[in-house]
Amino acid sequence: MVSLAVEFSYRRATLADIEFIVAAIIEAERSGGGFTAYERMFDILPDELPATLRTLLEEDMPGSELCCDNFLLAIDGTDPVGCLATWIEAEGASPSHIIRANMLAYVLGAERWSQARQRLAVIHEIDIPRESGTMQIEAVYVRPSYRGRRIVAGLVNEAIARCRIDHPGVRKAQILSVVENETSSKAFLNAGFSIVKQTRATNPAVSSLFPGTGRVLWEKVL
């Protein structure tokens, strides 16, 4: 029998949780589709993706979703059953997309990164810039057997409570999702977020590189 949400505890992830985090990132990036943008952008085979993400996470560079320390876990007993990544955008001066790009270029190599530039330009039209000084939430994931128990709402509430203590000047929390991901949309609505911006692709090539036709920016005032 699955435990009720009120019995869950929360803690920050460590490198000891890396396998769960890798699986969570992959499922969150798929957004209900059959592939991740990492695979299509950088010619990473599905079997290679876990090892690539593991290497990125082991760098433990703060400021984006590719850092174990940025993950908050929902725990049932001793087992992680859900998670999300959270950070303050550009807190260390560099925005998250620059941090992530530098990490990918380092791990994948300059040649592979250079070859991906044209593909990155294709999906640029659906990008929504992250706002500096805001609490960012990414890589939201719950184990399938635990879904429907408002675990995302619990994680979000815990993350916001911690943010209010550690970063009292932060006024907004934001989440980026894929337009077609209805499961995530319901979870974010239940967590008190509302849509403030949405993009749609005009280039049909986007759907071959990204698991959706656009992005949605969700926001909640803290």
C-alpha cells in the first residue's frame, strides 16, 4: 500500500541519489513523449543518455537543474518517490542557460557542441528566457505508483518554504513546461501556479528536436 502524502519527508539530494535524479531528469525531459531534447540536439543515443547526465551531475555545478544539490526529494520511509530541481536564477551572475551550455560543451566536447548549434537555433523560437532573481523549478518528477497524491504540490510548498528562509528577497517562483504535457499542467495548477506566457513553434522541424510544439511559463507569487 502506498503511503499518504502527509507521511512524506523532504531532504536535499546528494550524489548518493544520482541514479534517481538521472531517471527523473530523463522522464521530465521526455514530457510524455518518446525522446528528450538532449538526444536529438546532441546525437546522444538513448542508452548513452544516463551516463552523460551522470557525468554532468557529478560536476555538481550550481545554478541549473544539472546539479544534485539543487534537487529536493520527497521521501517515503527511506526511498525517494518524487523530486524537483530548484535554484535562484543568475544568483551567481551567470544565467542557467550559460551554465548548462558550458557544462554540455565540456562533457560532450567542443565539436559535438558546435555541430548542435544549428539545431539549437531551430528551437530558439519557442524559448522563454528565465527571469533573473526568481526561484526556478525544473525536472519535476514523481514515481508512477505515487502519482495522483499531490506530491508535486507538497514538493513545491516545501521548496517555497525553504526559499523564503534562505532567500527572503525572492518574490516569484517560475516553471517552464511543454505545451502538450497535460499531466504537468494539472500538477502545476494544483500547486497554485498560473500561466503567464506561452510559445508555439512555426517551424515544423521543432517537433523532431523537442518533445512538443511549444513552451509554457508558469508563475506563482511567493
